[in-house]
Amino acid sequence: MTVLLTRLSSFGAVLAVVAMALGMVVFGRPAEAQNTAFRQSIAEAAAKDTALAAFYQARDYKPLWTGAQDSGRRNALMAALKGAADHGLPVARYDAATLTAAFKAVRSERDRGALDVEMSRVFLQYAQDIQSGALVPQQIDGGIVRELPRRDRLAQITAFAKSTPASFLKALPPKSPEYARMMKEKLRLERLLGSGGWGPKVAASALAPGQSGTQVVQLRNRLIAMGYMQRSAAQTYDAAMQKAVQLFQFDNGIAADGTAGEATLIEINREPVERLQSVIVSMERLRWMNKDLGDRYIWVNQADFTAQIVDKGKVTFETRAVVGKNAEDQRSPEFSDVMEFMVVNPSWSVPRSITTKEYLPLLKQNPNAAGHLSIIDASGRTIPRSSINFDAYTAANFPYAMRQPPSDGNALGLVKFMFPNQWNIYLHDTPQKALFAKEVRAFSHGCIRLNDPFDFAYALLSRQSADPKATFKSALDTGAESVISLIEPVPVHLVYFTAFSTSKGRMNFRRDVYGRDARLFAALSKAGVELRSVQG
């Protein structure tokens, strides 16, 4: 495949060549022979693709792109391919330049038939990529187990053939306001790259209010270039600079104390190209979720360490969250499911991986270790520790489970929120409240801990109870494990966005704690996504 042509000005002349090929006689052959050759070429070229074979068979092998009447369809697709780079898509995958060259090279009906099928193939690839993502995420990172909203390919091209082409193609990208804001930011960053970026970095490890000098001037200039400060000649870290730093910190998930400490300066010194990569990956992630998220849904952004309840597109509740450690088998996965109930005063059935990897070695050293946990056999009976020779077992053959009964000190706290899934991931309370004061909150074994679980429960119950606090408290006060079902189950989306915006369009960026965005951008680059700088 050749490199994507950025200009398709020769396309009109190419169509003239195609028009000649559509005449009653080409190279002296009668029209019937031409038609037979064209149909045979279509059938052969489409044979390896079930959807295209069925599509062309259903339309009696008539052309979709190369007929004299197909110019509107051709032009619409070429215009869409020309704009693919604006969406951060791998433009080389569609190779508009090769399509243009193929039109020029048409010399027979067999050529035209093969070209018609190739155009259809490119259309389907582009339509799939811009509608539901260019990557299959789980092939890049096993922690991303999202079901992509892929459309049936036969239904897709059949609908397109009956549509107004330009309108059909325009409707494929996500229609969410967030996608539009990400695309706007992408184009802004590309222009910024073309004009030189944000200027020199700040050559300091930390700066504080009251300081002055060259490094403070560097900080001032950087903040001005980023849009956080008005132009100023001040060389002192004054109140205006402190306010600008606070706003920057807020937009980047850093404690907003107005002091440019190490973490703040690391983020301030990031280059526009790094932010552009984050935005491109976020656009890809939004394409993976190009579907109805729900009238009410729960949105857990692992990179932001927050959990939200969203009603009709507006955040109605938000709390801090702790997510999985950045360690093998402990990172929180990305997926969507449906929350069905909450368990009040839960017992904690310790996952086997934790039982065998963390507790069994302790029990071998001291059978009375982790005394807050009961040892349970396969029948659910509590087994005295004195009757077990822990040294006789390995992680592979340990026949017991461990469980913690309901209590204030239970690892799950006093409530857990369940959306049953194969990874045994859920949201829950925790007695370890101090962790919520940290900026980077990746400490769990994968589940999501909530800073305000009771308020979260009240918000969920508000749609089914006139007094949600009383409903919850009546179950809590029993001290016994009990279940409160959600009359209206709520979709849950566990996501990972390092670039996102507020409802007012203000951009936010977060650290790539799990390194997932780096892996995804590398995969996008390999597929053909290119970083652009735009002059002017």
C-alpha cells in the first residue's frame, strides 16, 4: 500500500477514465461480454469475504462505486477518507492513494469489478474503525475486556447502498459531546505543535510562592503559553501565579495547593505531543463505547480515581475511589456490566489468589496469623486452625477457603455493590479511609473502593425509596448480611481515560498509571496513526 495522498485533485480526471470503461464497447468487446466479465470479477473478488459475497449476490453483481450513477457515493467516501486523520484513525489502512491509482489503471471490466469490491472493502473497514474503534483492545492489553459495538458488516453496507452517502458516513462517528470536545482538542494541539508548543520547560524541581528568578519566569511563561495566566512581566511567584498553578493542578488531578512541587512540575513540563497522544487514545476509547450508556449509569474512571452516577448526561453524584494496584493480576479491568443489588454488612470471601499467595505463607509461619479470618472447608464449615497442618499444602492443593464475617473492620466495609461478573470485581466500602487522601489511589487487588459508600447507596436507592437513608439504615442496623435489590438495575462502566473534559469543555489530563494508554498508542501507531503538526 502506498502512503495516503493528502490531495485527491486528480480524482475528477480519474472518473473520466472510469466513465469510458462504462461504455457499450470497451476494446472492441460487445456489451454482453463486458457484463459477464464484470460480474465474474465481482464474484471472484468478493468470494473471500462472506458479507461482500452476499451483498453483491443480492444486488445481482451490479456496481456500487464504479457505475456512471455512483459518483456521489464515490465522492462521499473519498471525502470521508480524506478526513480520517482528523479522527486519529490509521489513514494508511484505507489507502485512498491506491484507490485513486486503481481508477487510473482501469483497462477492462475485470479491473473495474475488482476495484468495485476493493472500494466496498475499504468502506467497511473505515466504517467499522470510525464507528467502533480501529483496535481490538484485548489484543493489546488483557485488562481491557470491553465488548465493541461492532455492526453487522452485511447490514452495514446494505444500509449504505440505500442511503444518502454523505449523511450515512457523517453519522458513523460517536455523537457524544465528549467525542466532539476531544476532536476539537486534538485539532488545537496539532496547531499548537505547528506553532512551536509551550516553549522551554521549567528547569526546577520545585517552586513555591514568594520565590523569584529565572526559574519562576520559566514557570510564568509556561503557564501563559498554556492559557492559565494573562501576559505579565512579573518575575515573582505572586498570587496570580499561585492561582494559575492551582487551576492547573485541578485540571491535572493534583492536590490544588498552589505550590509547584515535583509532581506539578512533571505535568507542567509535559509536551503538547504527549497530550495529543492521550487525546487520540481517548477518542479511540470513546469509539469502543459508541452505544447507549444508559439513562442512568455509573462511570468509574480508573485514571481519575473517581466513581460517578450520571443521570441523563449530568453527573449527579461523585466520590473518590481506590482502584487496583499497578501489579500483575491486580489492575482493575475495563468492562461494562449492570449493577443489580447491594449487600449490606457483607462477609468477605477471600479470593483464592489472595488466600494462597498472601495468607498461606503467613499461616505456615504462624497458624494463628490473620486471626480475623475464618478457615472454611468445601462444605462451608469453619475448621479449627489447630486441626490443620498448613505446611502440608501448597498454593495448588490448599483445600480451604477463608472468610471474614460482617464487622466494622471487614475488608469490604459495611456495603458492597454488585454487578456479577467473571472477574469478581465490584464496588465497596473500606475501613482504610486514609488512602482516599492520596493523589494516586491504586492500592486494591482490583475491586473499586469508595470514599462515600453510604451516600452512593442513598443516591442509588433514591429512585425506589421515598426515604433512601432509612431504607439503607434499617438493613445496616441489623448487623446481619442482607441484600437490597435495585428495582432498576444500573449500567456500570469501568473505564480508563487519561484525557477527558468537563461538561463546560475544560480539558483534564491524568497520569497513565497502568501504562495502558502507552500500549494503545503504540498499537495505533503501528496500525498507521500519525501525529500531525498543523501550520497556521
